[in-house]
Amino acid sequence: MNYRNPHFDIEKLTLIGAILVLLGDFIEVLVAYQEYCDNMDKKRNGSQLLEQERLARQRIRFDL
């Protein structure tokens, strides 16, 4: 007796599921990398703004 259902191939479904899981993990890594880059840009821009403010205050002090 053959108990195999021709319309339900578990190996194909397993392969599709594994591909979907890997795709989801890859997207998750891309999102995490984008957040990391955004945070680095914010820190870099924040330090540049602080440096510009410090220089602007020094210029005002020298002008007085």
C-alpha cells in the first residue's frame, strides 16, 4: 500500500519553508545593519553639531 499523497509533497514544503525562514533572517539582518548605520550617522552628526556650537561660542567670546 502506498500512503503517499501526490498533492502533498512534504519535501517541497520543507524546502519552501526553509527558504522563507532564510529570507526572513536576511531581511532582519539588513534592517539591523540599517539601524546601526543610522545610529552611527546620528552620533557623527551630533558630535559635529556639538563641535560647531563650541566653535561658535568661542568666536562670540573672542568678538566681545
